[in-house]
Amino acid sequence: MIQRRKKRRYPGTKRKPRRSARRVSRKIQVRRQKAALAAVIMILLLAVIFVVISKKAPLQENQEEKYYINADCEAYRPQVEETAARYGMSSYVDLLMALMMQESSGQGKDVMQSSEGKYNTKYPQKPNGITDPEYSIECGVQELKYALELTKCQGADDRKGIEYALQAYNFGADAYVSFVEEKQEDGWSVETAEEFAKMASGGKKRSQDDPYYEAAGPWDYGDQYYPEHVLRYYQVFQEN
């Protein structure tokens, strides 16, 4: 038998490791799989973020655009219609309902918040002084009618006239209309409403922590954005 001679290894030398082509190929494949997986995860994450944002945006828009008169207020519609007819206010029933929605949402006894008006002669003229919803409606219809007449509103579709009358309802018609006329303005604006509220409050500002600061204006008197708030519920203008 012929014996093969072993290769002589000299001191200080090392055998170079051999890498098989299969092992190298396997490592490359693993790296590619990891990169592909990372890309898929990133795409899925971006897709989830996009879906969340796209769902939230329409919801906020719908909440800002859609306002309805609730069932508690609608329960008073027959009484409002009957009272409005007696005072020649039938064309303003929807406006009266919108006003009630803004004032009380149909809650409590003074549903039109008309206790402090001049037509309340039976109950204390203080907030929520009226304890009879029917009487609150009676006073509220008369208050609004007087404000509409004083501001020379031309009808249920006269937006400018209705805005002016609504602010007069909230502030007190005589004082507010006199103020606007002295300023030689031709109706309601946020600027004149804030100016009147500043005067009527004696220059007292609401604290910025007061929830009414943003919702009703900076001055501690009434709602300086009252027409905008009521007209959210007024279907006549929403349909047009």
C-alpha cells in the first residue's frame, strides 16, 4: 500500500479556514430577509398612521358641522307653536326652537332663560327665577318678538336682522340697540358685541381659566358670540 505523504506544517503558520459557498449564500439570504421584513413593518406602520388620521379628520369635521335640536326641546315644540301663533310669530318657530336649544337644551324650568327679561312679571327676575316652562316660553316669545321689531328684522330668512335681534335678546334689547345706534353701526358684529360687553361689565374680564372665556367672549357679560351659537341649530340657514 502506498502511503500519502502529509504536508509539512512549519511552526508559526496557521491553516486558513475554508468558507463553503453554501454558508456564504445562506448569510446573504438571511440579511435580505431581515431587510425585507423591516421594510414590510415600516409600510404597515405608515398605513396604520394614515388610517387613524383619515378617520379622525372627518369625525371632527362632522361634529363641527352637524347640530340638531334634541328630543327634550322638541317635546316643547307644540307649546312653542301655540304661543308663537298668539303673538304673530309663527314664521319664527324654528328660530325659537334653536334659541331654546342654545339656552337650555330643554333642561330645567326656565327653558328660554327669560327670567331676567321685562316680560317676566310673575317670578323673580334672576337667573332661573321662572319655574314654569310654559311661562318661560310665553316670556321668551315676547322677548324675541320685541328684539326683532326693534332691530327691524325683515323676516325669518333675514340673516343680518336675525343676528342683530339674537344678540339683543341675549344682552337686553333696549340697551344693546341704543349702543349700536350710537356707534352708527348697522347691526351685530363680534367687535360691537365685545365692546358692549366690556362696557356693561365695567371692564371686567373673564379669567382665561373660565370655560366661558373662549366660548362666550373675553368680557364678563353675556355671550358675545350668541348669534353664531343659536344659528347652528337654525335649519332655515343650514338648508340654504
